[in-house]
Amino acid sequence: MSHTDAIKQAVEQAGYTVVEVTGPGVEVLALHLAGRLGYVKPSDEWVDGLEPLPDEHQVAAHILRDAGLLPEFEL
């Protein structure tokens, strides 16, 4: 199963309808599924390893977390 298929399945299981399978939100979910998404609480930044994600990915990650699709990270 590809990352895109896994993301679509997870989002649909959470009760959402997938309209778009590209964009910052999908990329953030792919990072999460790959075990590469992190969160730095003091700076309120989502990261891929040690690098902060671009602004549009930051916004998407917060939206996904608020929707319950990403965990609450504590560092």
C-alpha cells in the first residue's frame, strides 16, 4: 500500500471524505506515517527530523492535530 493510499484510508476511517490527495496536509500525514514528523513545543513548530516544516505545512499540521488525525506531541 502506498503512502497516499494509507493516508486516504486512515482519513476515511476517521470519518472524513478525501477530496484531494496532494498538498501540505497529505505531505504532513505521510511524514507522520513514516515516523518522521516531530513537534517542538517551546517554539510551536512541526519538524521533519530537525528541520522546521514550511509555513503551509505548519498550518496543515495544526489543523490535522485539531481534527484528531495527528497526536499531541510533548517534548
